[in-house]
Amino acid sequence: MRAWRAANPEASAAASRRRNEAVKADPERLARYREHHAHWKRQRYRTHRSEVRRHHRNSYLRTTYGIEPEEYDRRLAEQGDRCAVCPATEPGRGKKYFPVDHCHETGRIRGLLCDRCNRAIGLLRDDPDLLETAARYLRAAG
């Protein structure tokens, strides 16, 4: 079947469209499909948990930040496998990966931060002036 799909992509797509339309037109068939599909997804997750999680993470990096997993790994290696701001070598708060810090206006990636630094910058509204004011306050208050 896979070989046929690969050799006949247009016919395969047309068959899929016809099947999807038939399923949507019949409420009972749609209910059976949804139940079966949900069961299949649960089984797939149970048996291939790490593969599914890796796929979701990779898709998240691509769709949210427009980078491939290899680009993430390269950036982390360039930072010495640590936060770009502080010396933390762990992402923090039970996370497996360092959060991607990016400009919310341009989407440009600035670096990979630990959870604390990422939250701190976010709470200071990504404003360098506000961050400098906070630093001056801390120095003055001793």
C-alpha cells in the first residue's frame, strides 16, 4: 500500500479526500473513526513515548521559532551548554530544554536562557532600560 501511495500521489490524495468526505457525511462512522483514532493515538504514545515527544518538540521549534533541532543544538553548544545570561547549566523548573529567547516584534532569536532568566526578562517586558533601572536599584540598595 505504501509503495502504491508513493507511486500514485494524486490518486492517493483523491482517495483520501473521498474517504474523509464519506466519514464526515455519516455521523455514526465519524464517531467510530474518532474513537478508533483516539485509541490509536493513545497506544502510539504509550509504545513510542520518546519518539512522539521528540517529534512534538521538533515541530514546536520549527513552527514557533522557525529553526531546526540541529540549529537549537548548535546555538546551545556555542553558549557552552549553559544559559546565555547566567552560569546555569540546567534549564530549571523541571524542564528538559532551555527556553528560546526571542524578540516578540521581529521574531529574531536572541539566545537560549534558563527558566529564571527567561522569566526575568519577560517580567521586565523585554525592556533594556527597565532592566538597567532594576540593576541600578539593586546596586544602590545593596
